[in-house]
Amino acid sequence: MPQLNPSPWFAILLFSWLVFLIILPPKIIAHTFPGEPALSTEKTKTEPWNWPWH
């Protein structure tokens, strides 16, 4: 029965885990988000909302 032959599927399994564990993590860790929020000590004044509650 050919579906029980592990040779092609085992190689695919090993290669996919190689990609997931060795190649992808450095690429994901090196990712930076554009427009990092700047730290500001200035407080903004907030106004209460006047919503008509029915």
C-alpha cells in the first residue's frame, strides 16, 4: 500500500519543521513596526461625553 511508505512524507515533515524552527523565527523577530509611538509626558485634557441616555 503506497500510502504507508514513509520516505517522501518523512522528508516533507522534516523540511517543513526545518523551515518553521530555523528560518522563520529570525525573520519574525527582526520585524519592526513602522511608526513606533513616541513617549510623551504631556497629559491631554479629556472632556466628558454628553450622551443623551434614553
